[in-house]
Amino acid sequence: MWTRMGIWCLLVAFFMWLFSGISTLMQADNFWVDLTLSRILGDHAETVITFIPVTAVENSLYFLVEVLPFYGVVLGLGTVFLVVGIFVKIRS
């Protein structure tokens, strides 16, 4: 199950990267261009960043929420899922 989720996340990240790249090359201003977690979260992005008042954590969260494109977040999540699925056997 974890491996499938990882593979699907990697595929989604690839297609999001592809659509973002095509939109950027076409100079189109649509949803895919500059899509970050802050655009998805809206007004709650600042709350997420300042949730833990430690400077190192705030800097990391600022990078994840404001700077990193959303396909990068999905790519990282898919990689984690894939590694968990490969190395951890879950009994069902």
C-alpha cells in the first residue's frame, strides 16, 4: 500500500512539474505557475509557519510553505512513502 502511494505521488509530482514547466514556457498565468503550499493554504500559511516559535523550525517551515513548489512537496512525500513501502513490512 505504501509503495503504491509513493509511486502515485511521484507520478503526480512529475505531471505537476510538467504542467508547471509548460505553463511557464508559454508565459501563461494559471493555477500551476508558482503553485506553493502558501497559495493552497491561503491566509493560514502564516499560522503554519509560526506554529512552533523556534527560529530554525520557522526557517524550515518558511522554505516548505512559501518557497518550495508544490510538486517538490509531493515529490518528497512520494519518496518517503516509497522508502517506507520498500523497507517496512506491514502485516494485514
